[in-house]
Amino acid sequence: MKPANNHGIKRVIRATGFSIQGLKLAWKNEAAFRQEVTLAVIMLPIALLIDASTVERVLLILGLFMVLIVELINSAIEAVVDRISDEHHPLSGRAKDIASAAVFMSLAFCGLTWAMILIPKLF
């Protein structure tokens, strides 16, 4: 049964609190997330300061956020798999490997986007 106060602005406030808690937990428990946030904090000002069109700037920033979003999903999948069992199971390994591949793909997209936009501006 859903709580009676789970609607309207109260629901939004509660959901925001859960999201902030999730970000704090990811920062505390996930080294990869901390590294990617650090990289994003360094790269975001570059994206805002370089001579780029609005679309280029949005693509650069989108790439950074996509890496963080996919890393959060990967961390959630890993936590659920680890919660189910510590014992190695092929399906558990598959889930973790596929989630890791998603992070890799988001990093590749981000790197490719940055390279395609910045390299022509540098040369």
C-alpha cells in the first residue's frame, strides 16, 4: 500500500531526497563514480569556455552527464547482483559485464564527441 502523502509536491520532495542520497552513496562507495565526477568537474568549464556553437557545447556536456548516468546505473546493477549472492554465477557475471560495457560505450561516446569537436578547433 502506498503512503498517503506520496503525491504532489511531497512526492517530488521525497524523490529528490532519495536522489540526493543515491548520489551521496555513489560518491562514498564507488571509486569510478568519484573519478568520473572529478573529470566532469574539470571538463565542464572547458566545455563552457571554448569557442563552440551551442549545439557543440550541449554535445560536450551531454557526453559528460551520460558517463555519470550510465555509471550510476552500472553501480546500481552491481549492488543488486551482489545483494542477491556473493557466489559466482554466469548470469551475475553477464549482468555486471554488460553494465560495465555500457559504461565503456558512454566513455567512448564522450571521448569521441570531445575529439571530434575539439581537434578541428586546435588545428
